[in-house]
Amino acid sequence: MSHGLSNRIVYGGLHYGARWLPLPVLKAISTVGNSIAVAALRSTRRAMADNFERARIASDGDADRFARRVFFEYGRATIDVWRLRSEAFTPRITTFEEDAKVLAGRRLSGRGFLLVTGHVGNWEMGAVTLRRHGLTPAVVGQPELDPTVQEMRLDLRHRLGVESIDIGTSMATAFKVRSAVDNGRAVALLVDRAYPEDQVLVPFFGRPTPFLRSPALLARFCGCEVLAGFFLRNPDGSYRNVWGRPIAADPALSPEEDALRILSRVAADLEAVVRANPTQWFNFYRYWGDGEGSSAVPGLRNFPYT
């Protein structure tokens, strides 16, 4: 975003600091750093408070209080992400048995599925969940603009056992996704920030909001289900997972009608999770812009918490 914090210096500090510094020191650094951010990034904080007000989650002083708390939740989740280097450093997941039931039903004939999520919670913990249940995740996204940051991202994903599918031409990406699904992968996409050429308007907090259309088109192309999943941090540092109901493409509908149907369901699942966990909604900008719909953000990177 415009504050310019998604750079190799910040990412490098996270990447190497989380590897070598003890947790109490990391927590202290996060608290101090985010206290400075809360004080210095006033326009960012105001934009975040505006999101809470427009979503009718909070108003006036409560919205600003939520915005402040998001910074510190972000810091805690970021520490958790960059410490994911071995089992000893992996947070406990409290919903393991429930997750097993949900994921077991997605392994149809050995094929995979599309796992969609949004900018709430710690989506990198989704990879941990999938690996613990014997699934290999593959993440669809654009490479970072900074090659050093891209290398650090790939290093983290390699440690997590995550495959990366970089977005190229639409058909090339679609064939890569279908191959991954055919090989039993859980292919993950963040869907709540859309590109002008790849969007469908769906109801989200009572506002028409562009979500990515790709998951619906890929579900038709790959013949697989779409499953919404959200990975949320508990106050004690453990994690719990929340799942939507799986949904398959409907060949009787047109692609546009089907995209509206599928992404409306996903948006409703995401909205319910955000309402229940507002301070883990990581949008550090005015999500709906100055108008009624969300501003599509071309080129916005999805890692770790842009």
C-alpha cells in the first residue's frame, strides 16, 4: 500500500528476526512497532475505522478502537507466520477433529478442490492445517514485485510444503490449477480483492462488492468443489478453523450466473467470520473506496498481509 512497508527491509527483519529471536523479544518488538504505527499511520487508521463503520460492525469511537486493535492482531499473526519453521514452533490447532471431518469429504476420487479465503485471520495457517491432514496445498497468486521478498515468500512456503502457482495468462493458469486438482492438491485463492478484468459483484456487508470470479470459473473448468475456509487466532495463541459449506459448479447456469451464486455464498461466509472476529479483518486501506462498491486494487500483493 502507499505507506511502503511491504519491502525487503521489513520482510527481511521478519524473516530473519522470527528465526533467531526468542518469542518474548518478538512480542515486545511487535508491541512497540505497532504502537508507533497506530500513532503515525493516522490516515490508514481512519480508513480502517471507515471500513468498520460502513460494514456497521462499529461506529464512532468503537470503530477507531477496533482499527487500533487490528494492528496488534496483525503483529501477533505475523510473528506466528514467520516462526513456522518446524513443528515445535507451530501453533496448536483446536479444531483438528472437526477439520478432519470437513476435509475428508473433499477427497473425491483422489482429486483435490479449491480452497477460498479472504483477508481475515492467518491464511498461512491454512497450509499447516492441510498438511496435518495429509493434503498438499498449492497457492495461486502473483509474484512479488521485489525479487528478494519473493525469494523469502517461497522459502516460507517451501518450509510449509506449499506449492506455488504464479498467475500468468488466464488459460495457462487454469491448466496449472486443473493439473494440481487432478493430482489431489487443495488449491488456495484469496478472493476478496478483485481485478477489473476478473470480478463479480456480490453482496458483502450490504454493499455490492467485487470478488474474484476465477474460483467459479475454475470450479467449472476443473470439475471440483469450492470450499471456503478461515483460520483464526485464539487469545491464547492457538488457532481454530471455520469452514463454509462446499459448493460445486452448476452447468445448467451460465458462467456469470454461476459465478454470482458461488461467490455470493463465499462472501456470506466471509462476512459472518468478519462479524465474529472484526479485529482479525486485515484491510489496511479504505476497502470500499469513496463509493458504494469496493475499489479493485490491481497489482495488490497478497502476502503476508497487504
